[in-house]
Amino acid sequence: MVVAVDVVGLTKRYGDLVALQSMSCKIEQGEIFGLIGPNGAGKTTALRIIGTLITPTEGTALVFGEDVVKSAAKVRGMISYLPEEAGPYRNLSGWEYLRFMASFYSQKRGEVEQLSEEGGRISGLEERLKDRVKGYSKGMSRRLLLARALMVKPRLAVLDEPTAGLDVVHAVHIRRTIREYAEKLGTTILLSSHNMLEVEFLCDRVALMERGIILGLGTPQQLKDKYGAKNLEEAFMEAVKSV
């Protein structure tokens, strides 16, 4: 077993506010691991620490053995991070955006085109890639952003609420794409979501989070069995009661 992410005692405080409290978990290579819980549960804070965007107050996080604080540059070279609030450049076409982002990973024209072509395939937007992004729906923009995150074939993809606010067509496309990359390429996926029913069908393992604390961790079936629940929403509610 190759450990992709190893988190031990991760804590983040903002003054008197504890956004994340003593979080510990391991994520295996090729696994789709979900942090699920309501807004304010600490999911995004955890992702930002693992994505090297902020530093923890206490604890450690390793990505393929590299410390996210001490070796932040090495970690950034292995991961791709998609924030919930991200947006592509509106005045570029889809193709122009993909080529622009690919140019940060390679200066060779041939490689930039290869990355862009892969991004176009991932997006599934076909002819709409010729159009300016400002004419895209939210779902189309999110598919383009996911394509940007995955086209570089990261060892770890960190995705914050990848399907939030999307209709069923775009959400299904994104879920299928995430599963494809995990299964065929061995990309490790760490994602957050407040949609527990969606995560139940997508993730190999999940961590139930509330108020910065992991309440339960395991496969969806293990958590349902533990709390005698029919689905993860019920399991989460039972986990909250048991605290």
C-alpha cells in the first residue's frame, strides 16, 4: 500500500476560532476519499492545508512523503488544486484557457498541445471549446476547470465541492471523469462535499466532519452499518448525536 496523504493531528486556529481540530487520517494511492459535512465543518480548511495554500497551527500533513509546509514546492509539483470559488478567464475561449494553463506546465509547444487536447477530452465540451468562457453555464465552466486540474495528470487531485450547484447532467459528467482518472491512471482524489448521497456513490472512503472534527471514517457501507443507517445522511446525523 502506497500512502498518498498522511495527516496527523492537523489543527488550524484563527484566534479563538478552531476551524480544524486534531484531524488524522491516511489516504491510499488511487483512492477517492471524501470529506463530507455541512458548511463550516472544516473541509475546505483541511484541503487548503494539504494543497499548501495555508499552514496548520499544529500537526503535520505529508503528500507522498513530502511535508506540505517544509517541502511545499515539491508538494505543489505533485498535486492539482481546484477551489470551490475558482473561475476560468471569461474572455478566453475554452481552448485558449486550456492552452494558457498548460503553458505553466511546459514550454514545449507539442507538450502544451497534448495537455490541451487531453483537457478538451476531459471536459467533453467539444465544439463549445471554441466559444468564449463568458458564454458558458456554471456546469460548463466547472467541467473546464476540472479538465484543467486533471489534464496534467497529477498524483493527487484536491477538489473542493467539484459538483456544487450543478445540474444532474454536468454533475454526472464530473463524477464519471473523477472515477475514470482514479481507476485508469491511479490518480488519488481528495474531495469535499456537503452532498452526502452523491459522495456515497463516488468515494471509496469518507470522513464525516462537523465543527472541525472527524466524527467517523470508513467506507460508506462501514459507516452505514456502524450507525444502523440507510444512507450517509442518516449516518452523519447519528454520528452527530453520539458526540
